[in-house]
Amino acid sequence: MNRRRFLKGSAAMLPLARPFCLMGQASATPTQNPFEPWRRGYLDLYHISTGRGNSVLAILPDGTSLMVDAGAVKGGDPAQGPARPDGSRRPGEWIGRYALHHLRPAPRQELDYLVLTHFHGDHMGDLLPDSPVASAGGYRLTGVMDVAEFLPVSTLIDRGYPSYDYPAPLALDNQRNYINFVRSRERRGLKVERLRIGSSSQIAAQHDQSGLPGIEIRNLAANGEVWTGSGETTNQLFPALGTLDLKDYPRENPCSIALRLSYGNFRYYIGGDLTCDTDFGTKPWMDVETAVAHAAGPVNVAALDHHGYFDGTGPEFVRAMRARIYIAQTWHASHPALSVLDRIYSPILYSGPRDVLATGLVEAASLADGRYSDRMLSQQGHIVVRVSPGGAKYGVIVLDDTREDGPVKARFGPFIA
């Protein structure tokens, strides 16, 4: 079997909008298979492939826009794949341009919300050799900061505001750069908030809702605090810091923000870099992922925690989520682990069909995961989940990530929510 990058197509597809071409931001050359733009009533979820980190853009049925993360890590590691579409721009610039492209039909060409799941470079941006000073000064442009330079942002939500001292003060250069960005932009009118765990109203539709079913975005977790699944009540999984040695403080990944989007019968999960790892049972409270999955699941579509790395997407996560579609935001030879694919495809954990798509499966990972990677629907490209008005059905569309205009490579579905 061919274990190189591949993609399977399906003749079945959702009814979609008329063809769309953005002049000025995308290639002016017409595509043979253009992607149809968002339309009112649809929920679109764009998993953006840059080969340098995670980023998801959601356009809600009323046109409200939400971006989750905008990662930008340095290239040059032989375990990484190529930058997408190429290395002529910083990853955050590509993300900003991609978002503007797809937001053209929305009421406003800006981000109503930008949520940063946690303070790692592949989600918020590393300081890179070509990271310039922002136009306002005081911080440098990379990842989230590049996106905010390119597109207006109304509300920024993270896990640390306003103090950024839990579980310990942020100290890395890129983390301090982010804090400088927050302070600078806040003085200029940016609304910044700490995630309110359990809330279903902090992130809400901002435009005309007439004639549309409601959509709910539930804040599932952050900083080890997890929604119980009832009302807005939460549980704190992490012990009090005063009971721990400094070396045992919670790590950054288990502190990640997790969200669930609901539209009619449709459910979608995203959880940053949450893990199920417990250091061989010595720190059971570090398994935030399982508690989140039990509160959130089942869902129709789940983004894999921590890129599908070996320490996430545990068996209890798979058992509780019972997803039809799993999306792996991948860009490194370690994404996803063979053990993770084994769990996802296991009929022991739950019965019924399920499929996996990756934004950028590095060839080494495709070969190492050969037992399962040949079963994946797609190994390369932007992955769009398009939910029909009312949320009764959805489809998955893969877009070419080597071109900024992103022609369609394949369509899958429709699936029933």
C-alpha cells in the first residue's frame, strides 16, 4: 500500500453556496474546483494548515467569528514538514490572510473572539528571527500578535489574564512578549478576559439571530478546573499549589482551555494540548483530558488534544467522545502517535464508523503509523467542517494548502448529527 500522503474523495456532499473568488488576497488564477464561501445559517470550522502550529477559525451561523490559537514555531527541524503554503510569510501572517479570505461574506471582516488555549509557541507564536517589532511598539509580531496586526480583534480570551502567574509567573521570552502585547493592546481598547469555566455565555453570537437556531459555546476547562456537565458548576482537579513542590506544579499543557460548540444536534470539541498523562500514576490529577471528555461527550467532530501526541487522546477520551470525525492538527514526525490511532480506531472503545483527517502528516509519521495511516481520509490540507443550517447534518471538505486560494481537494459526507 502507498503510505505517502494521500486523500480519498467522496461523491456525496453537502449543498453548498455558489463559487467564491477573493481578488487581491488570493491567487487571481481561477481554480478548477473552487471552495464555496460561508453563508448565513451555516457553521464553518476551518482547521488551518501552516505546518507550524495550530489554528482554527469558526464562523458561526450569524457570522460571529472565533479563532482558537494561532501557532508559529520556527522551521528547520528535520522532523517538521514544509511551511504551508510556503515560507515567504510568517505563519501568523498566513493565518490572518486565510481568516480574512473566509470572513469576506461575514457581517464584519474582523475577529469577534480570539481564544488562546495556552502559552506555548505552537499555539500563540514563538519569537522567530524574522519577528518584527509591532507598529505600536512594545512587542514583536508572531502568531497571535501577527493575526491581531492583520485583523481587528474585539475580545481576547486566555487562561491567565490579568495576572499571568498561575501556576507560576510566565517567564519565557515568547510568553513575556505575549503579555506585552496584551498590555499594549488593552490600552488601545482591546477587551481581554480570563476564561470563565462552565460558562455558556462568555462567547456568544454577536450579530442578527433572527430565524436562526441557537448556538452554544461551552467553556469546558482551564487551569485544571473542569465543567461538571451541570449548570455552570466546576471541579478543580489540581491540588492546592501550597501542597506541591515547585517541580510538581501543573505543566502548561494540562492547563489548556477546552471548548465545546453545539448547533442543533451537532457537537464539536477542541481542547488545546490537554493530556491524560499522569507520570505513571504518580500525579493522577494531571489527567484533565478524561474529566473534560466525560463532561463534553459524545460529539460528532473532535480535534485531537496535543496534536495526537502520545500523551493525549487517551482511551477514556475516545470512549466518551465517540466521535464520527477526528481531526489531527499535525506538523511534526511525532504527530499523531501510533498508539493514539490505535485507540481512535478501536471497536472495543465504541462501535460504529469513525474517520481521521490530518492537516499535515509528516512523511516519517505516515510511515511509522502505517498500520493505520492508510485508513485516514486525508493526510494534508486545510480541513473544513461545514454544518448545515439547523445542525442536522455536516460535511468535511479538504482544501489545498499549497495555494492561498485553497481549491477543494475532496469532500466527505453528508454525515447525520
